[in-house]
Amino acid sequence: TGVQQESIQFATERPVVFYASHNFENIKKIKASEVENVWELEERVLNQVTEDENCQVAVNSKVSSIKQNDIEYTILSESGDVLYFVADVADKNISTATGNLYKVTISGSKAGKAKKYDEGVYARNLDFVGKAGVLYYKNVAEVTYTMQGELYVNKKCVDNNVKLGTAVCYSDVDDDTVFYLTNWRYQESMGTLKKAKDGKAVEIRKSAHAFYSMKKGEVLFIADYDVEMFAGNLYRHTGRKTKKIDTKVIAIMQNK
């Protein structure tokens, strides 16, 4: 009971579900005379609910509890074998929220014990690399209206000044390569498009606006962006060379 709908995550390859639930019967009564306004009341209720949160993994009909408080952000692999989450977050401010990254291995019908994977991890924007690897950010800060930070892949720092949320690994295309944008220039709406594999970063284009991976080793991207026309040139990078495909392109229509 008390399952949070927004917390539910499903694996696609086998019947594994992650979810968070609450026991609302344990919430203590709050006297109206003890609070100054409705916002303080809401905060105190939410704090009680968070403290009583119970995160669980269900495999078929067997349920395992995750013995960790204050879980902030989770990702469950499509195979249902691995769960990552950030917890122990002291500051909930969206621009500075950091905590410890944990890894849970799900074997058979049972979730293992949560093991600390790394520290000082930004509490958002986790993603998988391959079947069990993970990418995340550290030391995130605002740079000219843009959130940027250090990009980590499997505990290794791949690059810095990476635009938050741009790092992506298309597992169905190439489960080892991570594409991302760094050194984002807000007024030009462009940055440097790079790819990283095995901890090594390679620059593709300095003036990239947006990108989309097509198949292994290839990526489409818009560069030479005109902020007044809201358009740029479309290029195709094959891994060895880059070829212009079209001009005055507004966006790349993704089919995923």
C-alpha cells in the first residue's frame, strides 16, 4: 500500500519492478497552532513521509527491500539485473544536490545489498552504459545559464564542462560509446560534440547544436547554428570523416 506511482520502474527483459511505498499510518499529528503557514505544514508532512519511505524490488512475486534511507534518484536496467540510485543527499537544491551513488545487483529472484559505488555524485541524470555500467556527473555548477559538470563513466572522469543531461549512450546502437556536449556557449547555442569510449574522449565538432546517434560509430548533428534563424547545417559523422547533408535544418526528428 501507499505506492508512489512516479517511483515505479520496470525492466523490459524480465519481470522486475522497483517502487517506493509509504506507511501513512505512522504520520504523527501536527497541531495547527504549531505551524505558521500552510507551506511549513506541507514541509513537515513531506519530511515525515520521506523518512518512512520503503524502497523495494519485486522479481515475479518475490519482494526484496532496499535497506537505504532517503533515496533520491534511481535507474533500473532493461535486463533487470542492476539498479543504481543516489542517496544520502544533504542539500535538496536542484543545482547543488549531491550524494552517494549505490549499486544493487539483482540475481535470480533476489536483490542484493546496496553497495556504495561513488561519492559526491550529482543526484540527477544517471544513465546506463552497456548492460551494467553507469554514467553520472560530479562538481556541477551553473556556467552562463547552463548547468555543467564533470562527466564520469564507471568511476572514471571522462571530461569536464559537460552540459548537464547531454551525455547519452544508445544501448541498442552502440553500448560502449557515450556522446555528449561540452563547453556550451549559451549565446551561440552551441558547444563541442565529443564521444568517449573506454575512458578516452574524442572531439567530433566544436560548433555543434544538437546530435542523434544513428548506428554504431555514426552520429547526425546540427552545427554552425544561427540563433536568429533557429537553424544550422546537418552533418553525418561516420567515425572517420564528416559530411554535410543539408542546410537550414531546424531539428533532427528522432524515431526512438
